[in-house]
Amino acid sequence: MEAPTWPAITADEAAAVLACFPDAPEIEALHWHSPRPFSAATLIHTNGDALLLKRHDRRVRSVAGLTEEHGFIAHLAAAGMPVPDLLRTGEGASAIARGDWTYELHRRAPGEDLYRDRLSWTPFQSQAHAHAAGVALARLHHASEGYAAPARIVQPLVASLSILSAADPIGAAQAYVDDRPALAEFLEKRQWQSSLVSLFAEVREKIAPWLARQEPLWTHNDWHPSNLLWAADGRVETVFDFGLADRTCAVHDLATAIERTAFAWLDLGEGRDGHIADPMAALSLIAGYEGIRPLDAVAKETIVRLLPLVHVEFALSEIDYFAGVVGDPDAASLAWDGYLLGHADWFRSAAGREFVACLRAGLDLP
């Protein structure tokens, strides 16, 4: 645990923002401040509904960037998906800018935040939770169908899909880096192309043609238990935090969900690298998904092939954030060495190969 990157929202600040939203009740107290690193958020007690106010640095999320997320949320809500209810200004805007910050305001969503005090990207508490999360993800993908917005504008901290899906992944990676000056400056001190060449050596044959057979779909891209609110019977009651959402495909979202929930990545390098994986959690998530949205053999094969590298593009986005917005070269180096390269290297290890073999066996793949 580390100190938050961004200062906590103050009561005066919250009051000034809520004054822009005519449906916001009067503030009674700020009840809780989120410990998450990429933005600041507070739960507000009012004389009506409780509210969640979230603040972003404008370099991370502009009003236009937040509006992209909110358009997807609105589509999901209209399709019956339980997502946060956004408040709007008198002019109908769902996000506002004040000084160096942008803000969004939500009504508190139903469900218990069972993972509030756990670090993000840590495993489910049970296989039952993994199964329920798979059910909810399938329902989100059903609700997403028909949403035809283009892929998001270039900005930090978005889990896009432009590199692994390319016939020339190194060329696509170079284009991705060229669009992000801070990322380019960080990487120019490293032999990054050769590192990616090693990772992508067989991408053209092993991943890109399989991804080409998948339908584009707007997806959540940050599916882990602390982005879900839970009912007393173990169901997912609300899905939130669409900050990483983008136009990718369903198998990308599933592979991302597995990568973020079936591994105790914080234990990597701590002497137990052979025991960080839980293939049953991955299979439980997929089983829940298939109860709503069955997967054919092509989709299953694509998930397995994509899994070892599905994190690469978001890792690059994190480096862009740490190197450019925050100015933290140590965190940027950790995102490159420990996250982008470290996770991929684990899948090359004996434990990683064993995990993939267990996943293949559980999915009845050759």
C-alpha cells in the first residue's frame, strides 16, 4: 500500500462541483475516500441518495474522454445492464472541467463492495464469485451488442486492441508509441523493439488470424472483483469503473478478466512463482460466461492464445501515464519490467505452461 497519487477531494471542492448538477442533493458529509491510484473519488452522504464523486487529472481524462465512457454506460443501462446512474448538469453534460481537473458524479449503486479493502487485480474470494462474475460479463457483452461508437481517442489508461490484432504487431507497436511522446521518450533508452520482437515472434501465426475472426465489441477491459458490487446471494449486482473500456472484442475481455483474477501477481518474484495461478478460477469464470453466452471452439482457442500477451497494450498505456502524467520513472520501469515483460515471461515458465495446459484441458481443447 502506498500514499494516493492524487490529493483527496475536499468538502468545499465537492460542494462546488455538486452545484453544477441540479439533481444532486445537499451534502451532509464526505464518508469515504477511494485508495485507488489513478484518480480520486469520495462517497458523499447527502439528504437524499448517496453519491460517488470522481475526479481525474485532465491529462488522464478530458471531458471528451469521459463522455466516451458515459456513452457506453448509457447504452448498457438502456439494455438493462446494472451500471451506475450518472447525474447530468443543467446543460445535459455528464462530465465537467474545473481548473486542472475533470469530474463525474454517480448515484451510489446497489450492492456490497466486498473487495473495497483488497488490492485491485487480486483473485476472487471463491470459485462461486468467479462463476458469478462470468455470468455478469456475458450479460454485459449481450447488452453491448449494437453499440457502434468508434474506438477511443488516444489517452492514458485505456485497454485498447490495436497491436496484437495487427498483421505486423511491431509496426503497430511503433505507431502506438509514436502517438504517445512520453512513452516514446521512456522507451528510447531501452531495446524495446527487440524485447517485443521476442514476445511477438509467433503472434502473426498464433494470435492475429484468430482475432480477425472475432466480432468487434465495446468491452469493459478491467474485469476484476473490486469493480463489481455484490448481492447477498453471491450474484453481481452492479458493474462499475468503465475507465479502461474500448472497442475490442469479447474474447479480449474474457482473456483480460482471467489475467487479472486467476493469478496472485503480487506474489510474483517472491519465491512462489510456481503457485500464483488458479486455473479453476479461470474455468469457473468461463463456465459462468458460457451459461449465458456459449463460446465456440474458435473463441476458446483465441482466449488461450491471447492470454499470455493480453496485458501488453495496457501495460504500455500505464507506462505512458507514469512517465508522462505522474513523472514517476520508477513506476514506469516497474510497468515495463515487472508487468509487461514479467507477466509474459511467467507464461513461458514451467508453471505458465502448466496453467495453459490445465486451461486447454478444462476447455476440451487439443
